[in-house]
Amino acid sequence: MNWDKMKRIAKREKKAILLRDEDGMQWLNTGSAAYILEGMPELDEETVLTIIGVPDNKKSDWTTGKSYDVEPFLQNDFPEEIELTADEARVSVIYEGTEIIPIYTLRGIIWLEAVLLAPTTKKEMGYQRMFLRQCGGKRLIAIKEGMMLSAVIAEYQPERKRFSETLELLAERTRFELKQMDTHSKKER
């Protein structure tokens, strides 16, 4: 896991809640995602903000805490999780200033903020898999490296009607533009 990228996400959210899973592993919950803190010393609410680089006079602006995984969404083997084996969408969209990517599942599309996946990518990637989880009425993407859970990311949830209309317009205009390109291409032959 990339600590610098985790810090950036925590700073954006101003949230650093420490969680402990059923195996005793420490996690950082940023509000939109939770990442395993592998190889880190034991942290508390004060030390996590210090190593994130939050100045003392700004620490009161942050949401912090320490808890056990009560949902428990950090279980390595989650009941009824579905492994996502579909091809990547190979497209991203910037919607209202946020880059989001679609993840295709048998149950539809889940949109994730691209930045939330950043801490999970490494130069030397091993076998990484994604799983769909339902927890507390929310859809989550669990990321496993090999057999071990390394991150859980919440679905991006824009205002549905407006988001759908925006994507419909994009698709409509893209189809029109491609048709125009085909027409011009045929005329040139």
C-alpha cells in the first residue's frame, strides 16, 4: 500500500479513523475507503495525524477515532461477496471535478473515485482481485492482494438523475460524432 497516497486521501477528507479488524490488523478509514496499515507501528488518534503531517493547530479540524470493525466490512472472507472478473471499462469520466471509473459487475455498474484506487497500485503488482460487497445497504469494492484483503472502497454516489442525464448526453453526442466521422471517412474514399 502506498502511504503517501493514503495520506493525500485522508487530508482531502480530513478524516483518519483507525480501525482494527478481527485478526488484529490496523486500518486507516478515510471516510470513502479503508486501507490496511501493514508494516506500520501501533498508532493512536494523535500519532496518525502527526505522521500524516497535520499541524497541531489544524488537528481539531479533523475527524479522528479508534474503533473495532463493527460492521464488519474488513473481514478477509466476507459472506456473499462476488469476485469481479469482468474486463475493465478502460474509460474514466471527470464528473463535477472528480475522476471516476466504472467497474462492471453482474449487478450493474459501480462507479469509484479513481484517486481511491491509487494507494492499491504498486510498481510490482502481484495477483490483485476485486470483490463486490454489500454492507449496511451500501455497495463496496474489496481489493485483495493474493488472498489478503488490502482495501475496501465505497461506491461513488452522485445525484442519480443528473448523473444519468449527463452520461446519456455524453453517449448520445459520442454516437453522433462517431457517425459523422464514419460519414466523412466514406466520402473521402
